[in-house]
Amino acid sequence: MRLLAIRTVCPVQLVGPVEYEKNFLLIEPVKLNPETSKSLAEVRSQISQTLTSKKQEEFFAEYLSDYGSKWTSRSYCAAGFTTEHCANFKGSGHPSTASPACYEANPKKPATECPAPVTQTTPALPGTTTSAKPKGERLVQRPRPEASKGGKEGASALPEGAEEAPTGE
């Protein structure tokens, strides 16, 4: 057992031992810092700058993504010189940053981290996307309900007038 002495910011008395990440700590408060808070008027410009820069970063990232995909689709490379930035590039379909062990049946050394098999989508409600708000208002994602609104057991969860897809049996 290892005991460590640390100093915190509240002058009371020695506290401990406290277990923290496989160690035990003795805490000795030495100074009191009074609580402070700022009014909304004092931080309004800082909040505004933060939100504006976040929107600009999102807009720029979307622009770069669109620009890259536009020019990748227009760039055809000569045989032997194809890269992932060429429209005629034929890759394995796996992300280049992923470990090859993620896609092997019996890897000798298992991968520690693999990308998600499905990309999470967050669609926007129709009519809510604008140039100022390109992602629009997000549509809540949830599982498909088991029964209809009437609460009847075994009833279809499809909207009125919709038909079930054939099962092929």
C-alpha cells in the first residue's frame, strides 16, 4: 500500500487515506479560493465568439469534404499511378486507417481498435436546412415500435396505408 500526500484548496484538516487509481492519498487543504461567477453581460461576447467559430469550423469542414469529393470524382489517373484521390481507384472497401486484422478471419495478432461497421446517420427534418444552418434540425432516431398506437397485440407497426415488403417465402 502506497500513501501519497497532496495539497488541495480548502483549509480544513488532513483527509484520507482516499483510494484513487490503485493508490491511497492523504489530502491536506492549504488555501481557500472564494467562489466567483460572472454575469451574462460579462461573458456574452465570449459565448458569441465561441459559437461563431464553431459554426465556421463546421461550415469549413463540410466545404472541404464537398470540395474533395467533387474533385476526386473528376480526377482520372493513369494506370500504375492511381491513388485514393482518383476516380478510377479500386480499393478494398475498407478504411485505409483501419488495421488489416479487423478484416481477417483468424488474425495472428487481433486488432485493438476497428472502425464501426455502420456509420451513424443523423438526418435533418425536411425543410429545416438552410445555408446558415446546413445540418438543419435533427430528427430523433429511435427503434421501430413493436405494436400500433391502438396497443393491439400482434398489430402491424406500419403507418396506415403502407404495405409490408414480401418476405420471399
